[in-house]
Amino acid sequence: MSGYRTDPAELAELARRLAQATEDIQAASAVLAEGAAGDLGPGGVTEVVDELTRMCAAKIDGVHGELAAAEQRVRATRDAYTGVESRVAGSFDAG
């Protein structure tokens, strides 16, 4: 025996937390994508703030994608582990 153990419930909880973080990141990106909330003053300040917030939103979108992919990988790992565990347990039952 390898000594490695996996708790599917812990993997499910990790996936749930990643899903929540993904939703939170997506909400933040949506707010930033709106840009400045009105005129911020003379000299192109509004345009600069708009550009900056759009750039930040684009970076956050990348983080969103990475978190979503991590969530999917954790769920797939949990499913693979529980599938193998069930097959192994079933093989003892079958004799």
C-alpha cells in the first residue's frame, strides 16, 4: 500500500470553494469592465481610468479561467478516485 489517502469530501469542498472564488472573480471583472462611473474630471482622467479598469478586468478574466479550470480538475480527480475506490471495493465483493 502506498500510504496515500484521498478524502473525496475534502476534494468536493475544495471544488466548491474554487467555484465560489470563480463567481466572485467574475463579479469583480464585470464591475471593472464598466469603467469609470461618470466624469472624473478634466485632462482625460476618465479615459485613463476607463482604460486601466478594462486592463484589470482582462487580467481578472484570465484568473477566472484558471480558477474554473482548477475546479474542473479537482472534480475530475474526485470522480476518478471514487470510481477506482468503488471498483476495487466491488472486486473484493465479487471474490
